[in-house]
Amino acid sequence: MFKTIKNDLPASIVVFFVALPLCLGIALASGAPLFSGLIAGIIGGVVVGALSGSKIGVSGPAAGLAAIVLTAIGTLGGYQNFLVAVVLGGAIQLLFGVLKAGIIGYYFPSSVIKGMLTGIGIIIILKQIPHFFGYDANPEGDLFFFEVDSKGTFSELIGTVNHIKLGSALIGIIGLAILILWDKVLSKKGKIFQLVQGPLVAVVVGIIFYVITSSNEVLAISQSHLVSVPVPEDASSFFGQFSFPNFSVITNPEVWIVAFTIALVASLETLLCVEATDKLDPNKNVTPTNRELLAQGTGNILSGLVGGLPITQVIVRSSANIQSGGVSKMSAIVHGFFLLISVVLIPRLLNMIPLSVLAAVLLVVGYKLAKPSLFKKMFNLGWKQSIPFTVTVLGIVFIDLLYGIGLGLGVGIIVILIKSYQNSHFLHIEDKSNGKHKIKMTFAEEVTFFNKGAILKELDSLPRDTYLELDVRKTRYLDNDIIEILEDFAFKANERDIDIKLISERGMVENPSSFIEFFKLRPKAT
């Protein structure tokens, strides 16, 4: 890992600046102590980063769990009771890893994963525009369409027009200009510009701007538009920010329901993120998914024990890591240490960072996830790729991440069924001189119950006096349902003067007396 530190150290700084407001914002949106988000970010970086098999994935508190956390804290009667569910959820994730449940991650279609990345990119842009202009009505990390104040994403954008803060907007624009200049021009001019990342320069400029304009009535940035890290007065007040689970409620069935919900949702989000980051990874590393579940479970147990929010691998931080040149897991680990060191040693300096500058960093991340060229590429691939992609994007933008993925996956399954319906067999029709139709039907390599409708339709449409050649030489799997259809058709064929020639690797049979016996299968019990 240390061999790539020249790549990973600059990337870790960028991930740190992306993670900091998200950790705080997700904690605020979850109705949890602000420090709980930082705990989850630190453990997600240091512990999960070290245990994970992912080289470029970054873990921390997830926006997708915010609504679950907010509801659960109220249902279970307090944050300390909720922490018991976090610990148990981590233990259940360990069980998922032992049972090899990580294989589920390989069953999400590529079009849905690309739609997820694009949808998240769009929602990041839409959510960061208000922060960019100094309208911070909602916390960072709120990625739901209907926000914590019950307004929608677009109504929040309209509200921004009437609440633009000149100082925040100006330094946001300056920060964005620095980021674009660094990315497009300066990074190609010398190694110093690759080592010192644009986001770091933008943040430093933002702090200087805040200090210089603090006494200016027009350009001054108020505290509500700055990062807000808890500032302890001494060591005892710092350690007093930690919360510990109340294990006396472990027998409460509702705690176990919340624990299973956390484990299921966190595991699903993690597996989706793993698939997405592996697609973004320029080195095309493949993350071991079962090991990832074990790492996430360990992280959630530790996070719950010391008062942190639930942890998942998260696409915003992971994509920022990839875009910034992160190569190994060292970038994720170091970003966790940066979070720890900064909240202990320099919380007051962090609280001078304008949120609009960090919004500019996230706008760049969002744009790179949702480039217009990707839309063109997906639509050029045809409707079987573009429709699941589009549905996923719209679901994420107008509802939330999991609903969007679910809708895209549902449409993807329908597309698979349609393709299966279309590709189960091939027909070749040939007229013979004696007036009898000769039709050759060739079965696909795998023919399952999904193909019943298409095959039944073709067989029932055969005219009388037909000679049917049924070729199954390429078929490696023939579902019992299909064999029963052929058995029933053989009876009807006799009444309609249809002759059947079965061609298989075992030879050719004219009008087989029983398809079931030929394929050595028994009919289903009735």
C-alpha cells in the first residue's frame, strides 16, 4: 500500500473534504448527535478500510439509512437503545458474510449500476446547488427527493433564488473555478499540481476569504453557512461526546427488527456500491464481496459500541477517491485518520470552511458521475439497456437510492423475460413439393419455464399437415415444464396430422411415443 502513497495521500485529502460535511449532514438528517457521524466516518475509513478487500471503496455513514435511523431512534426510545440495534446489525452482517451472501452483488445488471451512478451524480448536483449559493435549509448528505423539511428537491432549488448569500456564492464560484482550472489545466503542467490537489487549494482559499471578509457586511459568511464540527473545551468534554449502547433492551423484539433492517439495507447498499466502484475503477480490480460484508459487519459493531451511526460503503466518497487518483486502500484509511486528527486538534479551523466551497467539490464529483456522454452511450446501446438505465436514474432522483435501484432492477428483470421469450428457439420454414410444410425448430442452449409462452404459441400456430423437425442438439438444459409442453403437443399433433422428428445428440426419432421417457424425466405429480 505504501508504494502508491504519492497517489493515495492527495486522494485522501479530497475524500476527507468530501466526507467531513457528509458525516455531519447525515448525522443531522438522522436526528443523531453530530459527533456520531464523525465516529462512523473515522471507523469506516480506518477499520473497514483496513479489513476490506476493496482498493478504492470508501465507507462511512450512508444517506440511505438516515430515514431508518431517524424513525428507529424514536421507536426504540432513545439513541443509546438504537446503538444496540447497530451492534446487532453488524453481527448479522458478519453472518451474511459467513453464509456467502455477497454473491447477490453480482446479479445487478450493468445498466442498473450505471443508472445508479448517474442518478446519484444528478441528485448530488441538485442537492448541492442551494449550499453553493448559501441556502443551507437542509443538511449535507440528504439525498431523498422529499427532504427533512418536507419540501421537494426542486422546490428547494426555487427557494434558493430568494436566499442567495453573496459571500457564499462568490467563494463558491471562486472555488469551482479553482477546481476546474486544476483539473483541466494545472494538473497537466507539473507534479506539484498533482501532489497538491485542487480541493485543498479551494478550501484554503475559502478559509482565507472567510477570515478577510468576516467584518464586511455584504460578503461576510455567517456561522450557519460554515462547517459545524463540535468543539470540546477539554479532554473530558471530548470523550463525553461518545455514547454507549444500552444492552438492557436487547430482549426487545423491535430492537431486533431494526437490527435486521439495518443489516439488510446496509449490506445491499454496500454490494451495490462495490459493483459501481469496480466499474469506475480504471485498474478494474474486483472486490471480494463476502469479505466486504465481514468488514462492514465489524465496522458496524465497533461503531455501535462507541456511539457511531451505521456504516456502508458509499459511492460519493468512493467516486471522489477514484476521480482524485486513489490507487490502494491507503487513501480510505488515511482519510479516516484525517477525520480523527482534525476533529481532535483543529475543530475551530474546520469551522472556518465555507459550505459553498465543499459544495463546489461535490458539484465536480456529481458532474463526473453524470456526464452527458454517458446518456448518449446508453441510448445508443438500444432499449434493452436504456430503459432500465433511465428508470433507475428517475427513481433515484425523484424518490431515493433504494427505490430507484428496485425499480431499475424490476424493469431489468422484465427485459430479461422479454429477451428470454424471444430467444428460446429459432424457426426455419421450408415448403416441400408434396404440399406438406416442413418447419425446423431449434432450441436454445438453455430453455426454462420463462420460455413456455413463446414455445406454446409457436406449436399451437403450426398448420395441419406439417412436418416438424425439433432440434435439441445444442440444448444443455431443458426445463421439465418444456418437456411437458412437448408431451402434450405430441398428443395434439396426432390429431392434426403433424409429424415430429426429434433430433438430439442421442440420434433421431420419428414421432416419439413419449418425450418424458426420451429425456428420462418423470411428469410432475398432480
